[in-house]
Amino acid sequence: MSIIDALHRSEVRSSVLVVRTGIVGLALATAAIHASLGGMIFTLNAIGYTTLAMAMVLPGPFGRYRWLIRLALAGFTAATIGGWVLFGARFPLAYLDKALEIGLLVLVTFELFHLDGGPIEIGRRARRLATSLVGARGVRG
Amino acid sequence: MTRHAGRLVPLALATVAVAACAASTSAGGPLPSAPLGGAAIVADDLAFDRGTLEVPAGRPFLLVFENREGVPHNVTIVDGDSGQVRFAGDIFGGPASRTYEVPALAVGTHRFRCDVHLEMAGEVLARPR
């Protein structure tokens, strides 16, 4: 039983590793494309993707709030895709970038369900975090 | 060693400064000549070389667009009042040049822009020639 458990755990770990590598790779690839376009908006977008990609793998205190980083990355990616749908130029590099971003969104959503327990559990965590932040402010005040 | 390092730091800074200037310097060169009865425009360093483009009204014309940097750009012309797109040129990275065939524009003021970098924009003055 314990061998099966260990095998299952190692499989889960390797699948998490594959998905996480995909997330970081896609985020850095789309960051590179945005950086290559120049201009303030694209540069800020590239910085955003790079920062979030790094936060996805940094150890230490980041690990505890990885669910929040995943949520931020999903929101950032969705906002970028939405911005392009509304205002973006249609040309081959843009379509390639959107394909990468859709792939990124799929992988992040997978992790949000697989590792964070889906929207209900994430909502609970967010509420807990908000309560603790409000509580800390109340104690300080 | 420290003395050498002290001399090398300003040298390194100067080298970086020169490299940065060289990187930010535009390709320059003469402006493309406008085709007969048409117009020409250049994009470089995330800007068009002019804010106003004078074109003939009431008949199709050629617009030479030279993109002098690796960043993709194009020229799109929109109606001054309705904002409706009158012409959208191909988006391409440079250094390269394209000659767009623009359909006839009504007399008046229109707008032009780069679809990739919306902050790159200007006015199109369509006048009878």
C-alpha cells in the first residue's frame, strides 16, 4: 500500500513539475514576444509576465501564497487576451502569442483546480486571507 | 588591482553608454521619395517621422511606408469623423519598405495610426490636387 502511495505521489509530483515548467515556459515566451514589440504597454506586460513566472517557482514565503500568484497570472493572462480582442492588431506574431496565452491559461486553470481545489476552496482561502489582513490592521490600529 | 579596477569602471561605463546610444540611434538615412501623386512616411524608434500626411483626395494613391526598425508597424487610415477604417496596411517588421495602394479618400481631415502601437498616430489631410 505504501509503495503504491509513494508511486502515486511521485507521479503527481512529476505531473506537477511538467505543468509548472509549461506555465513558466509559456509565460516567459509571451513575455519575450511582448518585449520584442517595444513601447510602454508591451514592456510593462513583459515585466508582468516575467515577474509572475518567477513567482511561480520561487521558494520560501512565495510557496504559501502560490494560489494567489496562480490567480494573478490567470487574471493577467485573461486581461491581456481581452485587451487584444478589443484593441489589438491582427498579425501572425499576435496570433502566435494568443495561442501561447490560451495554453498558459489552460495550464494555470488546471493547477487552480488540481492544486488549489477550485473556485470554492480558492474563495475560502481569499476570505481567510482578507480576514487575517483586516484583523492584523485592527490589532495595529 | 584596485587601481586598475578604478580605471576600468569609467571605461566600462563609457562603453555601455556608447553602446546604449548606438542602440537607440535610428537607422537614419534619406527619407523615401513620395511616388508621383502619392505620399511617403517612415517609422523609426516607435514614432512616425511626421504628424501630418498630405494626400490627394478623391482618387486612389500610393503610400510608401518604410519601417526602419525590427519592431512590427503598419499604417492604417481611419475616417476623421466616424472613426471607420478606410485602409489598413500590412503589418511588417523592418528594416523593410512597402508600397500601399490606398483607395480614394474624401476631402478633409482623417487620422492615421500604427495598429500595433496605437500611440503612433497623426493626421491625414486629403486635398484636391
